[in-house]
Amino acid sequence: MASPLPASHGSDLAVSLTGVTVSFRGRPPLGPYDLTVARGEIVAVVGASGAGKSTLLRLLAGLETPSGGSVVRASGGTTGFVFQSPTLMPWADALTNVTLPLDIAGVPRTEARRRASTALQAVGLGDRLTARPGQLSGGMAMRVSLARALVTDPDLLLLDEPFAALDSITRRTLIEDLHRLWTARHPAMVFVTHDVEEAVYLAGRIVVLDSRTGRPVADIPSPGPLPRPDRWRADPAYREAVEAVAAALASAMDPAR
Amino acid sequence: MSRFLAPLILIALLLAGWELLVRTLGVPTYVLPPPSAIGLALIDRAPVLAGSALQTFWMALQALAVAVVLGGGLAVAISLSPIAEQAVRPLAVTLQVTPIVAIAPLVLIWAGLDNADRAVVALAAAVAFYPLFSGVLSGLKSADPDLERLFDLYGANRIQRLLRLRLPAALPASLEGLRVATGLAVIGAVVAEFVSGSGATQGLAWRLLEAGNRLRTAELLAALVCLAGLGLALNAGVEAFERAVLRHGHRR
């Protein structure tokens, strides 16, 4: 398993899975998953649908109980999670949706509202604090979801195909936003996608999952410093990495392999 | 405009046809009185009917309040514990499938014949209980599973999860349950009054029985008109309440 930092470097570790398996009733078990994510690293996870990408993210978040193996999480940090759909409470306005993690943690109300409005400003929605989810476009609702994930200042941010349902222009601006937010606070990020080019552009490392077991079968570095300028998409190194990931994905999906 | 006009014209035509048919065929008034006779009975008996309607309305409302507190409260309580739900559900279903008429004599004995209206309230509440219990419970479970995961992620306790996620998510289904329960509370009150019988209560059901026993069919139909009006009024009340609560795009 190619990993930029050995797991023994405890202080540099955000989260790691070692030989983790998950079984659901009536289905063959998924895994074993081996994945180490260092502090401040951006890892993209690609794989066919049904390859257990969401399960992998839920394992990293501690939302899934493994049936075997071990999950190690850096202590003290919080985790942010962005789902495929914005997953907002439709009865609450944007600000209340974003204060939720702080409210649960018992942060005083005025402090929580201040931090939530700062987080909403950071995603460009400083003027939509009182809007309800039904009044927001898909892209704006996703930004609220992103603000909610960032409001606790997490050291680990998990994103489950967050932009899959958006049009390509909205998606590009959100990816720029994500890079900008990452530059400001450097959380470790694990980003699930089925878009190879998005993965290479966004991440420092791309992990390819086997289409049946969900086991990671390839771990490919994406060269160059983060974040990248938009023109990096024309760089030969980018094209090369896209080719490599696409080839690994094709072989991971080949049933005759 | 035509939303009100079309049904009004239809009703007027039906009533005119009814009047004409009864008069030309010479149908005895104790079998089917003409609408004009029912109208006269409504005016003649207005004070008595109004008092009875008020009593039925009051009993149904009390029953509804009891059912809201017990059904909704029990649903919230057992939603906090899966084992409690498994334990309670068969009992709740048993209550639902037991015909109210069958337990009426027992409840009347318990309440005492001097307190027949209390028995009516209890029986109507028993009928209205299940839709509220079931509506609130299924509503509490209808929250987006990813939102439930988010509450897991941030380590929410049961009370935070209930107040911030499950209760708001339960609102539409609970209101649906309330709507069904309102109709059932009126039906329950009328049936219970029938069973308690012989003037122990003075609601609309007693007016129906009384008029029927004396072959005063016009008065019977007048009481029936009042009962239908009461049902419509309660339904409109619940709908207005539902609209007021859900106004802020709760369902998006």
C-alpha cells in the first residue's frame, strides 16, 4: 500500500483503516479496506457504483461498525461529512442548519450563530442566512451543506460524491471553493467521486476501489502542489495521471480479470 | 367563483328534484319527507339541535385532546426505545381492531350511568387513538437517514435528536394522523352515544334515536344535516390548523 507517511507517525495521521471488513446481512462482506490518510492530505476515492465507496467513507467517519480489522482516528479532531444530496433540514433556515453541529456540541447560541454566519460567508452565502432549503438552488444548498461540515473546523472532511447532481459549471466553482477552503485550514479530505478528471484535479492521491469487494486495488499519486490553478488541466502530468487512474479503474471493473 | 357555484347549483337541483318527486308520488312523510319539511324541522328545533350539536362537538373535541396526549405521547415515548415499541405495538393494534361497540358496555359500567358522557369521551378517544399513535410514530421514523447519520456523527443525545430532528420531521405525518383522528372522534362519539342510549347523553346521536323512535323522519334528517355540518366544520378546522403549521414550506 503506497502511503506517503507510515501509520506509525501517529502525530501526522488523520485516520487509518487496517484490514477493515464490513458485513451486511444477505450480502458478501466488503473489504478488507487498508487506507491511511495523513493530516492535511487530499485523497480521492474512485470506483464503480456499488463498490462500497459510501461504506468506506462511513467507516472513516466512525458511522459503520467494522466486523473485523481496526480503525485509528487522530484524537481531538472533529469530522465533517458532506453527503451526495445536501441533506438539510427543510424546516430550518440556512443559518440554523449550519449551527446544528455546534448546537449539539453545546456551543452557546450567540457564539454558534456567529461562527455559522462566518462559515456561510466563506461559501459565498453571507446574504442567504434566513433562506430555507426549498428557496435555494441545488448548488447553493450544497454550499450550505459544505458550510455545515466546516463550521466545527474539522481536521477531517469526508465528501460523498457531493457534486454529482450539479451542472458542470456549478461543479467547477464548487471545486475551486473547496480548494480555497482547504488552503485556509488544511483539513485532511477524503473525496468520493466517479469522475476521474475531477479526482486527479482535486486530490494529491487517488485510490481505486475493486468493483466487487470494494477493496482498494490501486493508489496513484497526482503530481504537483495543491491547490492547482485551472490551467493545470492542460499540463501533460495531469493528462498522464488521468490516463493512469482511468486504466486502473477499467481493470478494477473488468469482470474477466 | 365556479368552485362554489357548481356544487351549489347541483345541490339546488337535487333538492328540487327530491321535493318534486316526493310530492308527485305522494310518498308518506315518515318514509321520506320533502326537503322543505326538513328545513322547517331545522328551524323549529334549532335551539335543541344547536345544544345537542354543541354537546357532540365538545365530547368529540375532548376525545381528540385525550387521544392526542395519549397517542402522541406514547409514540414519542416508545420511539426512544426499540424494545418498548416491540412491546407496545401489538397492544396498540389490538385496540385498533377491537370494535368500539363491543367495549362500550364495559366502559359504561366503569364510568357509571350518571356519567355517560364521560364514557362517550373515553370510547371516542379509544377510536381516535390509533391514527394519532401510528401517524406520530411513523413520522418520527421518517427523518432522512443521512440526517440521522449526521446526528450520530456529532454525537447527539436522544433528546437533541428528538427535538431537533425527529419531532420536526414527524409533523406532516402527525397532522395527517390528526385529520383521520378528527373524523373518527366524531364517529366514535356518535356510536358511543347510540350504545349508551335512552337520553343518558343529549348529543346529536340521541336526537337521531329520539326522532327515529317517534317516526319523526324530518327531525331525524335535520339532526343528520347538523351532524354532517359538524363533521365539515371540524374538518375545515383541522385543515386550517395544518396550513398554519406547515405554512413555512415545511414540505419544501
